[in-house]
Amino acid sequence: MSNNQDKTAIIIQPEEKGDPIFQEWPVHTECPHCGSSILTSLEYEAGTLTWIMCFFLMFIGLFLGCCFIPFCLDGCKDIAHICPNCKKEVGRYYRM
């Protein structure tokens, strides 16, 4: 008489703590400057995409102030992730 039983192995892998991926939303991470566990705050800053859009709008004829519209839109700006405790930059998301 043989005892044939199905055996299932469950493998649990520990979570790896890697660098967070900085994108368009706040990130839970540990601040490398003050060591606190934080949710980053976002600051929008003009970057490469902002300037390219400005020159593109100027090129198509919107040079009477309308070419500066990308500087008013957060969707065209780079994003700096800031620690709310020590106010230092933790990471950055570049649109281009």
C-alpha cells in the first residue's frame, strides 16, 4: 500500500527594500537625510519638457505670451520629492 499525497511547497520571500520609484505621486520611503519614515511632498519645477513645449508653441506662432503656458501647467514640469520633516530633496521625477 502506497500513500500518495499531493504536497505543496509554499515559498515566502522577504520583501526587498530597494530604492523607491519616484513618479507623479507621493511615495512612502525613508528620508536619507533625517532617517524618518515619510510620505514625500511634491514640488513642481520647470524642466526640459517645459522649455521644449515653450519653444514649440513659440515656433507655431504663439509668441505673444501664450508660449509661456507650459510654465503654468504642472503636467509639463519635473517633480521634486521633498521630505516634509527636514525639507530636503529625497528624489526627482524627470518628465524627459
